[in-house]
Amino acid sequence: LTLAVVLPQHNLTYPWAWPRVGPAVRLAAAAVNSRPDLLPGFTLGWVFGNSEDRHGVCSEMAAPLVAVDLRLAHHPAALPLVTAGAEAHGFDDKSEEFGLTTRAGPSHRKLGELGVQLHRRFNWTRRALLVYWDERVDDRPYYFATEGLYVQLPTLRNLTVIDVVFRDGGNFSFIIQEIKAKGRIVYVCCAPDTLRELMLQAEREGLTGGDFAFFYIDTFGASLQGQRFPEPRRPWHRGDPHDARARRAFQAVTIITYKEPENPEYRPFLERLKEEAREHFNFSMKDGLVGHGTAR
């Protein structure tokens, strides 16, 4: 029985890059094969295909071609698709082509449902502002991350959802004026450095004193990952003259990120995963499910 795996092979900016996921695939296959009762008469194996294009981007053009090649060469099992990706709201539709797709990771719909719970809990019933970066030349991660909120928040009666888009050059002054005029509850989705610049502008304009609530969508905690292991990153800190102001500004920010498991089985599993990553992928994984490559 063959499992086909199609993922970015080298680009570690993706949480689902092969050096991160591969160790878990190896452990899962070994665990399945150690249990004859799970797949009687079968042995589970796997084949890998690289979904990156020549620029290192996880490509919607390269990935399907690789998947077809794997199917022709290895005839992987015609079973449901299990993925840690497919976060976009459109994958919720199980009536047609996504009926056999099972997501093992976070989805943007769940993020939207979290937003609904926040608004109900604090009785925020009038407006919500979605501020996100969208270059429209890449796979548009920030646009799709806010999609769940855009779809789910209007299910609250009488709540108005307004989206504001970062353009080339940042247009921070425009964004600040939009926030002033249109919303006190602000969801922001962009790169960590862009968030810091926005919050510095917000602090300068007096928006960080408590009248506005900023929620930063950072699903995999990129803004909290330090460059020097094991120190975590302070999301406002850059070692420049603006740090003091940025620290004050970030007191108005709540970071929404993926929470690691706390069950007792998790830590032993993580240690096995780190050992597998070092031995078979030349990859050094940190204490959480993030990592950095070692020199080859």
C-alpha cells in the first residue's frame, strides 16, 4: 500500500515543508507497519514528490503534475486525501470534489468561528475591520487567512465586516485613517515586520491606548520565533531606536496562533520526531513544531 506525499522539499518558510513533515510520515508508517491488525495483509510505504517550482514556491502548477507522475509510476492507494493544508474556506464544501478531503491541520473556518466566539463573549455587535496584505502575485496567504473571518463574522446579527487591503508601499496612513473611521475591533494579517510598522503608526496616532483592539492572525507563530534558539522572539523587538514605542504599541495587540498540544503523549512524540529529523533529514527541530535547517 503506497502513500503519495507531495510537499515543498527545500523551502522551510512553509510549515508543511518536507523536512518538517517527513519525520512524522516515517514515524506514522513505522507505527502502522508494527500493527498487523491495522492493515492485514498490507505493508504501508510512501513516495515523495516535490511541489516547488524553480523559484522555490509551492506551486499550484507544479504540484498537480508531480501528483500525476507519482500516480502513473507508483499507483498510490485510491483513498481519501489527508492534508495538513487546504486551510481555505472553499475546502469546507464536501458536496463535490473535496468530499474525500480530510484536514489534519488548522482551517480558516475555525479561525472565523473563534472570531464569532470572541464577539459573542465581549458583546462586540457593530463592526469588525479586516486589515490584510495582498500582493495578488503569490499564493495570497494573508487574503485566505482572513477569509474565514469574512465569511463567519456576518453570521452574527447586524455585525458589519469591512476589509481594508495593504497595497505596495504599505499605505499605512490610509490604513490608520480607515481604522479610525470604520472600526474599533481590528483583525490584522500580514508579515511580522509589516505589523510592527502598522502598530508604530497606530501608536503615533493614539490608537493603542485601549479604545481599539488589534488581533494579529499568526497561525504558526512566525512573529514569536526567535533567530537564536532557544530564545523566543519578542514580536515588537528589532534592536532599533523604535523598540520602546513598539513595545508600548504591542500592548494593544493580541496574537492569535496555533496552540501546541498539552497531552502527556506529546512531549515523548516530539523527542522522537526531533531525532528522526536529525537522522534522516539533516534538520534541527526546536522544542516546538518549528525548526531550522542545518548546513549541508
